Amino acid sequence: MKARKEKKEQATVIGLLGVGLDGDDGHRRITEAEDVVLVGSSAETHERMQETVIKLGEALEQRGKRIRDTSPEELVDLIRDARPQP
């Protein structure tokens, strides 16, 4: 009996979901953009998530790509570079 080669499925990015868990002021914060949804968090954290997404978008635009055109590894690197410094 021949052993079949199993195809390894590659992970595909279809979008980002940012969830903030530090909001306790009763506000419901939701930001939607192309391929991105940010929900929850305190005002400060939500603003930081928005800044990160804006910088990420700028970096992707420079590369001529969208979120869904990146590999998971490339996207993680871009997000790390885009995060605002505390």
C-alpha cells in the first residue's frame, strides 16, 4: 500500500480582530475598517489599537499589499513595528 503524501495547509490571513478587555466605563467601543474590527477596551487602549492599525495600513500601502495579502509571519512583524511605544 502506498503512503499518501499529506498536503500541509498553509495559514491564511483574512483579517484582524482586536479585542480589548480593560474597559470598565460602560462604553461600547467598536472600530471597523477594511479587514479589521476592533472591539472593547478602555478609551486609551482602544486609541492605541487604532493607532496600530493606522500605522499597519501605512506600512502595507508602502508594500502595495492588503492584510489578506500577507503571511501570518509577515503580519505579526508589521504589527510589532506599528505598535505605539508606551
